[in-house]
Amino acid sequence: MSIPRPDLPADARLETLAVRDGLPASRWGENSEAVYLTSCFVHPDAETAARRFANEEDAFVYSRFSNPNVTIMERRLAALEGMPACIGTGSGMGAILLLFMALLKAGDHVICSQSVFGSTVKLLQSEFGKFGVESSFVSQTDVAQWKTAVKPNTKLLFAETPTNPLTEVCDIQALADVAHEAGALLVVDNCMCSPALQQPVKFGADIVMHSGTKFLDGQGRVNAGALCASQEMVDNKFVPIMRSAGMSLSPFNAWIVAKGMETLSVRLHAQSAATLELARWLEAHPAVERVYYPGLPSHPQHELAMRQQSGIGGAVLAFNVRGGREQAFGVIDGTRICSIAANFGDVRTIITHPSSTSHGRLTEAQRQAAGIVQGMIRLGVGLENLDDLKADLARGLDKIAS
Ligand SMILES: *Cc1c(COP(=O)(O)O)cnc(C)c1O
């Protein structure tokens, strides 16, 4: 027996799968998925229990590694990414921990973009470095650097595109080619675009990583994460680690994320359209020095981004105001609608000063080298009225310009 799926047409498209894929309704016929808050599952007899524990029969056993809400979330995300299988985790970082634990051992080497999420760098360099995993950090955009960094023991290439806050875009297909030539795997962190805009598997990625905390939930409620990969890799590499290490996704959080994915495509398209409009408006504002947004023709990788991201720039942008920290703080503190926080992927617009928050642990020299200046502001654009958002930002910007 394998766990049944809803009866959907084989050619059902992304928006349909996002709403309908998962598990069939229970015997009670609920239309919205039930929440299965149970730590374990009951078996009809001891023989069946033994078969299920030995993996000879598919069934839910124990929520550290199997639960209906987690399965619904995993099936929905795999369908959206166009990948065969998925495993849910308690957070995005939990997904990366599971990935590294499952695929690396002492003596292995990883090549990683130097512009990925800060905790990813820390986990790889400090924690896995301690266990004898070697890592090289290379340019987000220069494929030659990735090629040069390849060693005989290179097992993984890890990329994130676009990056945060500078929205630098890497060429997924080119990196997949480098990985495969080296006999390694390419992992793509797809948090910033989500599968509504970008499916890395189409460009050769082997594994796609998610923080469900961002656009998948989309309403800033829970922490969650996931890895999408082949069925063989999920079953034989990831599930055994999950069983023993337990970086599990809670059933309730899985339910939230699965419900969030139902509106993913609509939200991403609406939030991205608003972001493009804001990016154009900011680019024309006299108080703004520079705007970072892949949807603008002025973005250095605009064409590549449009090819990889379904012609859409996404819902995160950054901009530099004229002046420095004082001027940036003036704009941030002038807002009444935006949330001053360090997150994105929420229906509420979030405004961030990267140099003093998300990138506050770097030295000023490291920040300067990375282009994260004191006058930089990041916006995770939500679903508020666009004119209200412009007015919210104009309050501080107009003061700088006058
Ligand atoms: C937030 C984030 C993560 C980590 O996810 P958590 O759910 O916060 O653990 C990883 N990568 C990117 C790009 C992120 O934005």
C-alpha cells in the first residue's frame, strides 16, 4: 500500500496543484485539510506495526518523521517545484543542516556563493568546518570562479538567487554544468523567488532548498523549511537523518504553510507588480542614489533574471539613499505603515536597514566590500495599497531631497 493522493488530472497545472495536491480528505469529507496534531499513529495489529516500522508498508508512524500535514505540505511543494519528492523541516536552516548532514562527511568540499544568507555561511564554515568539511566562497555572478574552485573532493555547489539584499542573480544552468562536470550536485536556495516565479530544476539544479518562513507561508506566521530532490535521495539520504536527528516540521506549522501555498502564485504576482512599480518610482526619486531590483533594465543581470524568473523581478528590492545611516534611519522612522523588521515574504511590507541588522555582525570593511552601505534600505513589499506605500516612503525621502 502506498499513501493515496487526491484524484487529479495528470496534466493539472501549477495553480491547481498548489490548491489541490496533498492527501485525499479523511473519511469525514472535510473540504479544507484537517490538522493532525498527534505525536504517533495507531496500528491495527502487531504484525502491521512491525511491517510499518520496517518500511515494508507505507503508513504514518510517528510525527518526528511522518505526519499527514507534513506530507500534504511536502507533496504540494514538490509539485510546485516540478520535482519528484520533498522533505519538510522545522526551519529553513534546519533544511540546510539536514542537507549537509546527509550529503557531506569529513574531507568533502563545498563551493558556495559568498553572497548567500548569513546563517548558511556560518553553518557551513564554522559548524561543518569543525567536522572537517572544507568550503570555498566565490563570486555570486562570476562562473569562472566556481569552475576554478572545483577540487577532486568537491561534492556540493550551493547557490541562492537572487541574493539578499543586493538581488544579485546567478546563472543556475551554468553552475549546474560546473557541478555535473565535477561529479557534484547543485543546490539552489529558492526562498527569494519561490516556485511561483522560478523552478531551479528546469535549469539543472539537483536539490532545491526552501525557508517556508518566507513566501510559502507568506503571512509571517511560522518557521518552516524543506528540501526538494529525487525520491531516491529523499527516501535514502534525508529521511534516515530526519528519523535520527529530528529537525522535524510541526504538523500545525506544516498546515499553515500548505494553506499559504494555495495563494502563493497570486501573492507573488501581485507583490512583484507592486515592487516593480515602487522600484521605478524610487529610481526616479532625487533622494535615491541607486535601486537594486532584477526587474529593472538597470540591473546588471536583468536579462538572465528575466529568463530564470518567468520575466518577473520578485517582491524584494533594496535602494541606497543619498547620505548615510542618518538619512536611511530617517526614511525608516518616517514610515507608519511598513513594519521595521528583518524579514521578507510577508503580505505586510517590511523595511530593513541591512548594515545594522541582518548584516550587523560583519565588519564595516566586509560590508563595504559587499556593497552593503549605511545608506541602504531593503523592502520586502507586501499587499498594502501602492499609493499608501509610496506616501509612507516619501515622508522621509522628500526630506532628504529638499
Ligand atoms: C530566511 C532564509 C533562510 C533561513 O530560513 P529560516 O526559516 O529563517 O531558518 C535561508 N535562506 C534564505 C535566502 C532566507 O531568506
